[in-house]
Amino acid sequence: MQVIATHRYARISAFKAREVTREIQGLPAIDALQLLAFVPKKAAPLVGKVLKSAIANAEHNNNVRPELLVVKEAVCGEAPTIKRVRPKARGSAGPVRKRNSHIRIVLTDEVPIVRRSDKPKTSGKDKAKKAPKAAVVETSTPTPEAASTESNA
């Protein structure tokens, strides 16, 4: 079962909001909410609101527990840009583009939740084999001091 929530015309650049949406993609919904609480970006609360809305939609409309939900897709696309004018020197004017975005989150319960602690440990055979280190070979040639003490004896 897939659940979708969108925030249209969010007053943030899609370029800036995409950084946050990429971080939560593929995470369990509860873990994604906890992660967004500590992301120091303007887009984090906006994406968090959409994620909470998607979780609420799943609970209310489809009777799905939030522990089973995974963020299948978190997308941020461009919305229409608001165009303004800023006064410049000598009576001229420069453009100001106030960019907007559409944030869309898709949750699903069809993907099994796998956390790092649940993954099986890989054995040493699976890892790339390293070349054995060269052994240090000691030579049995006597040092000049040792040779002089042997000849005097």
C-alpha cells in the first residue's frame, strides 16, 4: 500500500530542499522523522511536516501502523517562480527570482525494514583478500664488532 503527501508551493528553492529529501529516502518513516529533527536546514521542518502528514494519511485512511512504513520516494520539484524587481544604481532595476518548490513524499509498507543492526555480518571470505605482507628476513652475517671479538678469542 502506497501513501502520498505533498506540499505545493513551498517557499524554498527546490535545489536547497533536495538535499534534505535525499537524506530520508529509503529510511523507515519513524527514523526519518528523528533524523529531520536534527538537520540544521530550513527545508527540514517543511519536509518533516509533509512526512508527518503522510504518516497520518496512512494511519487514518489505510489503517497502517507507522512502524511498518518506509520512505519509498522523497522528491522535491520546482514550482512557479515569483518574479520581483530590485532597484539598482542610476535608476535601473534588477530581477529578483523568489523560487518555490513542490515537496512530495511516498510511503509504503511493501518494502521490508532492514536496519544496520539487523544486517548479517559479512565473513572475512567475502571481503577482498589482501596480499600477505612481506616477511622480514634476518641475515646471519656478523657485524664488524662481532667479527673482531670472535677473532680475538
